Amino acid sequence: MSTAFQAILSQKPEQQKRVPSGAIGGASLPEIAKSGTSKADTKIIPILRRAKTKLDSNDYSAAAKLILRALDMDENHALANHMMGIALEKLGHLSKALEFYERSWRIDPTDGEIYQNLALVAWKLDMLPAAEKFLQLFLELDPGNVNGVINLGGVLRDLGRFDEAVELIRAAIYLHQDDAMLWNALATVLLESGDPIQALTFYDEALRLDPNSARIWHNTAYAAGLAGDRQRSADAGEKALGMSTDPEDQATIEYGLSQAYLALGQLEKGWKAHLARFAPHSPVNMLMAIDLPRWDGEEDITGKRVLLMGEQGLGDEILYMNAAQDFIDAVGPDGRVDIAVERRLMPMVERTFAPKTLVRHININREGRQIRLIPDINDWSNYDYLVPMGNAVAAHRKTLSDFPDHTGYLLPDPEKLSTMQAAVNALPAGPKIGLCWKSMVMNANRAKYFSPFDAWKPILETPGAVFVSMQYGDCDDEIAKAQKELGVTIHQLDGLDLKEDLDGVAAAGLALDLTIGPMNASTNLSAAHGGLVWFLASPDHWPLHSTGSIPWYPSSRVFSPEKFGQWDETMNRVAQALAEQVRTQKAA
């Protein structure tokens, strides 16, 4: 076991597949004194006591090495396996932690805490049904345990079973009315169900009971942002950051604070806080297996040899290219800027920026951890710095006046533009309106940020408009529903692969008269190439920078709900604006 374990410790931590928002407790042990009195225990127990001291002082590697000695004496020692699971979980090796927890559980199924530990790791690995099962078992052994109730409520929430979560937590509050974390848990369920206003009421009660909780202040910051109170969001985030001592919590809080600053239009502060995305413990951190120092804007970049790399998701890469030419100009003719982007973006980057070297980045998954690689570069000595595109934006978009008044900063493929114009012209007469209505990743947490398809009815009923699907992914059911229930055809452009052919998507966006939808790859591509886009976005969405528009795309228009999640009124406004647009275009 020793050799295999050393190999585990030499690996980088895994990335959580899901952040267990609101989770409490876990990674806890039964009393070591109760672990048994066998002959082997006389040697093992002193070692485990020393290991517990290391765990308590956050020296997890030292604890793991001590526990390994105990396991070498008896690999079927339940408590030693339990403690090894805790050490590995704290070190970020979640899959291996789960294996040790499971071994401990099979050896001693009467250890109540092991069920909760199993549940929390399963939650982090996005194994929600398993997490629910283990927490139910835990509560059977310890009925009414507040931590167990809060955690089970969080899992039910993430499963989209909001009513069940609310009733579970409310029942516990009746018995523990002064428990701040129960009120916090109830508020978080209401928040994730799409009711930030009511959630803030319960966060206020939680803060009354515990005004020094960094977690509750952070949650208040998030809820206030969704409720449209950006200043309250920033103030609460600052309080949370000042109170937190846990590195993972600090990274999470600071990243959230960056979103609040950016939403307020405080760009320089926002970009500085946004560096929290690179913190080792940040839940949004993607490891980069690239042997270069990262440029964070401190050093003079003039004349340097740099690799400018796309980061985050596809939509972010497109958005961040807004500042790419400014960054290239700042490096100047005596330096060199090579570019690494997602494979499907390479043709438009080559056409627009003509880098000397253009390569693809790829993502791989190792034990649940996302790692970004650039497989086509082997010699990193040719570069001085790696520059994530977000850092280039931070250097050149420090104020709202830094955003250029452009008609598109990416160049379309002329041949594909001609093809898409012909395809659009072949459709029935009338203004051609592209539609996007959801993200590729839709779950209970993300759904509240998107208008439900039923809310599109007043738009789809606009007389004279010809609708075209720009929605990638599986959308056949929605298209069929529009035809069956409204008699409205949502056309699809022949030969256009909306997922793979991004040059074609950009060309279609230019050929259409207008595209309506949330900020996703299709709408970003259209706007970045100069197409007319109406974005559907929450008023706190950070790229709006408190302007009511999107400075990144000056010709675009934004429609936001007056209150979070109230899309019906918003879509009625879009429908009225679209009817006017159609009338104006026909009159012309």
C-alpha cells in the first residue's frame, strides 16, 4: 500500500465536479478512545492519536503518512481507513477518499459519522443520489442531527426538489429556532429556487443570530446581487472576506466579490479580485499544465514573448477577445504574441489576428480535476509568460471608457458568409430573427437564469417575423412544440452545424436581421462579428457593468427582468420591441 499511496500524494488535487453549497460538518471522527481494545490497537491507537493531532492542525500530509503506518499494521482497521479518507479528502484526492470511506463503512457500518463523510464526498463528485442515500442513513442513526438536516436539504436542493428541502429544514427550525445555520440553509434553498428577495429575509435572521459568519455574509452577497442590489452585494462580500480564514472559502468569497465589483462597473477592483480564479483552492480553478510563469499585469509586457491563452468557457473566450488586439499592440513589434484557443475558434483567430503561431488548447479530466493542456507545444523556453485572456482584458478594460465603439472585433469567413446569406434569403419573406433559449448545461441551479421556453410565446406570435433556430444542442422538442401549439415554424439552416461550425454560426448571425437570446456561444459569436443581438440577461450580470447594456458589444441591446426570474414581463417587452422592429424594417 505504501508505494501506491505515495503515488496518490504526488498527484495534484482533483477538481470538485460540484460545489456542495451550504454543506456543514463532515470530515469528522468518532472518539478514538472508542475504537476498540484489540492487541493490534495497542500499537495502532497511539499512531492514530498523533495523526488526529496533525489533522486538527491542518497538516494533512503528515497525518496521512502516520495513518499509512497504522494501515500497514492492519489494512482492515475501520478507524484508520476512516481517518485516511478524511486526510485524502482534505488534500483534495476525492475519489481515493471515497474508496477509504467505503472500506471503513463496510468494516464498521455502525459508525454514524462515516455516512455523512461519504455523503459529502459523493456530493462533491456530483453523485447526488448516493449522497442523499448516505445522509438518510446518517439521520436514521442520529435523528434530528442539525448538520445532517442541513446537508440533506442541500442535496435535495441540488436535485431540484426544493419543496422537500424547505419542509425538511423548516421542521428542524421549529426545534432549533436559534440555529443560524438552519436559517442560512433555508434561505439558500429559497435562493436557488429563484426567490432571492425572500432568501434575503432569512439570511438577515441568520446574521442576527450569528453576525460573525463569513459563510452567511457571502451568501447574503450572492443573494443581494441576484436581487439587483449590487452595492449591498459588494458590502456583504467585503465583510465575508474579512471574516474568513479558510483558504477555499476565501477564494470562493473573493471570486464572488469580483463579480459584484464588475457588476457595479468598478472594473479595476473587479479584475484584481478576479485573480482569485487562479487560487489553488478556488472552486472555479482549472489547473494549467503549462510550464510558464503567469502574467498578472504587474510586469512591463513590452517586447516580451508571450502565449495568449483562452480561458474559462467558449463564450468567455469570445468575449475576452475584445481586448486581444490592444494586448498585441502593447507587446509591440519587438515582442511576439502566439495564441492558444479552443479548436473550433482557430480559423477566426487566424483570420483576425494572424499570430505567428496558433495552437489549440484541450481539457482533460484526471480523477475529476479539469486540466488545460497545449499538446502542440513542447519547448516552453520560447516564451516569457503565459497570459490568460482575462488578464489581458484586465490590463486594457480598466474603465468603461476603455471599451471601443466597434462594429465587430472578429472577422467573418467571406465564403461562409455568402453561403449563410443565401440560406437565409431562401427562407420565407420577412425579417429573419435568430433565437437561442437555453444553455447546453441546464440543471436546477442554472435554469433560473434562463427564460423558460413557454415564456417565448408572445415573441413567437410576432406577425411578419421569420424565426430561425440558433440553438445548439437538443432542441427538437421545443421546435415541435412551437409548431404544434402556436403554428409557428422555427426554421433550421440547412448544412449549419451549430455546435462544430463556429465560423458558420458567426456568418449566420451576420446574415440574420437580429438574434435574440442569453449570453452563450451563438449570441457572443454574432455580436463579436458585428451582428445585431438582443441579449436576455439578469440585471446583475457582470458584463453589463451597471450600464443596462453590454459595453463589450456597443450595438447590442439588453432586456432584463425587473425582478430576478420574472421572465414573462421581460418577454412581453421583447415582443413589443420586436413588433416595432418588424414594422420599421417592412416600412423601409
